[in-house]
Amino acid sequence: MKEEAIESPLKAFMKQRRMGLNDFIQKIANNSYACKHPEVQSILKISPPQEPELMNANPSPPPSPSQQINLGPSSNPHAKPSDFHFLKVIGKGSFGKVLLARHKAEEAFYAVKVLQKKAILKKKEEKHIMSERNVLLKNVKHPFLVGLHFSFQTADKLYFVLDYINGGELFYHLQRERCFLEPRARFYAAEIASALGYLHSLNIVYRDLKPENILLDSQGHIVLTDFGLCKENIEHNGTTSTFCGTPEYLAPEVLHKQPYDRTVDWWCLGAVLYEMLYGLPPFYSRNTAEMYDNILNKPLQLKPNITNSARHVLEGLLQKDRTKRLGAKDDFMEIKNHVFFSLINWEDLINKKITPPFNPNVSGPSDLRHFDPEFTEEPVPNSIGRSPDSLLLTASVKEAAEAFLGFSYAPPMDSFL
């Protein structure tokens, strides 16, 4: 009976998360006191948004001169969908799919994120998509951030050609094992903190840290992905007030719609570390309104089955007052110097000289054992490089062209050598 009591909220949590709770945020974003919004109760009964339809047999012609998008000096006019063999669906989102693809000429494997312009424009999300591209461009090969190889677009779709990472989502492994032992949780938290510290050094706040956005590579190292909610140009003492993120990980200042800064990422790190140690986020409730109230008002409760240093770091990271939060004074240096991470040699960590506590043991690029079958069993759309006639109208193309001006990107030629 006790086992069932634990299993039930855990299953409900997994199901709820998979339903795309980010859509809920859009509903409450304009409300001054989010946790009392009337949508909160009803959202749990709403079906997840339907995936934009990618299946269509009409070919996508290159834009005519009147439809030509000014892609800027970094564009790659030669990249096109037919350069790739699209092999498997490995992820899905509100605007499209992520596919495992093999480049025909290079025979290299990539994760190609294919997004529908129409769906993005409909939800007014073009700023987030361009933000993702901009952050990817700034990532100068940090070992724990996913890399962008190049990007391009057709009349109706955007394409990110990314590193292919096939060790599985941290969420996938956490779901299977329920929680991690402290040394394993510390290793992952240290690599995540290193990545966040690097983004902060570029004046970028990540804002959407959660296990689904944390991947493991084939050796078991952390790779952060999905930069759609990153906020650029946040100086050391700078703040922003956009209401966004994932409900279980929203910091109190975000819920209060108060200005927030890079310390929001350290709150999220605390929430993820807590989840790794305990199996659920720190203030989780199946009732979303209650969960929001917990985040705002409920004291942090820690069971006695972790070390004192783990308790101390969680209390520091999950401090409701952001001005007193661990990382508020000296950002990443405070996290590095905390006693919880005293066993970590940070130079060895950044150089990947520390053996990961878990090896995904993948046999090669075609080994998809760590991807959710919900994705991999789905047929690959036969229209990844195709376009519905209705989207080829001049007005639609013009609108999309203006929204995604300068999207395409090709790295310098020597980066292929």
C-alpha cells in the first residue's frame, strides 16, 4: 500500500509533465496573482495541444525572388532538407519534431529540429525561436551545451542542425530509477552548474532548466539543450520580468511577477538537484494551485536521508528570497566553492576527465534504447522538406520572412575541417 501511495503521485507527475504544461503558462501569464487564476483547476483536464501537421505530399519549391528572405552574411544558401536522410523521430514539441538524420554527403549523424513557421507565428513565439538560435551561435563549444552546426529554412519550416546526443534525457533515467544516489546527483549538478555559469558569463539567463532539457551523451556527460526560453543581455545586476518557465520549477519571484535575474537559474538547479535526490520536485503537488502556493509560502522540507552538505546546498539554492539565494553575490563561484562540491575537481570536470557515474552503453548512432518509444515508434513524416500549398501564398511567406530574418547560419568553413 505504501508503495502504491508513492507510485501514484509519481505516475501522475510524469503524465502531467508530458502533457506540455508550458501551454498553461501562456494562459496565466497576464494574471497578477498566478496561483489563483481560474484556469489552474481546469487545465489539468485539458488535452495536450495537437502537433502541427507535417504530413503533406506537395513539394516545397525554393522561394521565388519575391519570396526571398534576406538571410544575412552568415547564411548557407546551399543547405536544404534533401541533404539529409531523416531516420527516426527522437523528440516532439509544440512547433514540430526533432529527428535523427544522416547527412548524405558527410555521412555524419545529427539531431535536426524541424519547426513549423505557421505554428510559431500563430502563438507569437518567433522571439523565443530566434533567441534559441542566437544562444546556440554564442556557444563556443562548451562541453556541456549542445552545439549548432548550421541552420536554414524553407518557405514554411526552420531547421536547426544540432549535435546528436543519444544517452537519453536525464528525466528518462530518473523516471526509470526514481532517484539517484548523492555522488551521481552531485556529478550531474556540477556539470549543469558549469554550463549555467558559462551562459551567465555571456549575460544569458537559461530560465528553463528541467530534466527534459538535460541530456546525457554517449559517455554519460551532461548536455543542456533547448534554449528557447533563454534571456539574452542580462548584465551581472540586470533583471527581467517575463513570466515563463516550467510550473514545477518556477522560482517565487517569477510567480510573483517581480523582476528576476540570473539567480533564477540557481533556484532551478536546486529544484533539479532535489528531484534527483528525492524523485519529485521540491514543492510538487498534483494540484497545480497548491503547488504554486507551496513554492510561494511553504518552508522547504528535507528528509534526513541526505548528507548535511546536501541539505545546506539545497537550502541555499531553494532560498525564496533571491537576494539571499546561493549564487546571489558571486554567481557560479559561490556554487563552485560550496562544501557540497568540495569533492569535485572543476578543471578535470570541464575537461571531461572525471568518469561519469553512469554509462549509457550505446553501441552507436542507431542505438535508440534511451529515447522514449513514444517518439521513436512514430513514423517519420514524409514531408520534412515539403510544404502545403496554403503556406506558399505571398502574404504568408512575406510574414514568415520578416519574422525569421537572419535565421540561417553556417559556421566558418574551417570548422568542418
